[in-house]
Amino acid sequence: MIANSNLTKDLFKDLKSPKTPISEVWNIRFSDVQPEWNQRYRSFRSGKSLYVRPDRAFYGLSVKLYDQNPLNLTHMSSGIYAIFENSRCIYVGKTQMNIAQRFDAHISKISAINNNKYHHPQNWQKYAVSRYRRNSDSSDLSDIFVKFYPLADYSYLFSDIKDGEVIDHMEAMIFYAKKYINNDYCILNHETSVGIKNARQKWRSFFSSLGE
């Protein structure tokens, strides 16, 4: 765990460092014809599963990671990523060599498209409707930015944590650090899904103590 104020200062400095436009990391392509949307969602059944998706016609999406990108992301990357709408962090997530699937899902939900994939949770629905009302061009992601925190760069902070739990602690650390910096951060995260319970308890307590 962070042991002194210098490390805390370095962490906050890193968390506040410049963000990268999502279009510089991912080659994102939508179908040519964008269907209208009534800003509603409906349920779709596939086999025994029920999914909630935008109530609009199919809208294709292709998301491919650039081989050369400013974040040095690869399909084998492990660590924590943050998604921003302009300066506001809206989501913190973790990846362990599944970054392509993660961002395909996130971009689908942010853009409120129905590409016959994924379940759109209620908090993502609320956000997507609000964003669509500000800009009805679903393919316009000029307001979306990303950051990536490689697991290897932060592992020294978790020498007392079991190897299999390090990434969960790192996710909780960055989540609560961002909430400490700005209480409006991470609006699309369900707090109970961040990391694991003991990681949430430890890092929530740590950042709460900074304000005492």
C-alpha cells in the first residue's frame, strides 16, 4: 500500500496527467447509415438470456486497436483503464489481455447502438440518453478520451497483496483516488463491482483518511 505522502503525490500527478483521444488508440468504424433513435431501450431475448439494448435498427461497429498507439496498448496488456468524457472520468475498468472485447462493449454502450451485442445496464442507458441529447451523432466520439495504467508500473505498491488479487486492488485504488479527486467521477461504475470486497474496504478507507 502507499506508504508516504510522496507516493500519494506521485499517484495523483499520474492520475491527472494528459488523456488521449480514443480515436488515436482505436480504429473505430460505424456503418454508413445511422438509424434514428427514440432514446428508449427494449429487451431482446437470445436463447435463455435477456438483454436490454437501444430501441433502434441495427448499427454496425468495428473496433480495432492500432498497432502503434500513444498508450502502447496491445492485446496482451494488463492493467487499469479510465474512460473520460472530456475532462470527466466516467468509468474505470480492468483488463487482463481482453482489452479489445472491453472497448468494443464500452463504445457500443456509449454510442447507444444496437449491434446485436451486449447488455446495456441502466446506468449506461441514462448516460447514453443524456449524451445523445447533447449530440445525436452516435459516431462522434470526439469528446471521449482514455488513459491506461499498466499493472507492471504499479505492482510495487502491492507487495503485501496476493498475486491473484493485485489487479483488483489496483482497480480499487484508482477508482477511489479518482473519487477523492472529484466526487462526480466514475458515474458508470457500480461500486460493488470494483475490484474485490477487501480491496474496496482498504482503498476506500485509505482515501477517506486523507481528508481527515
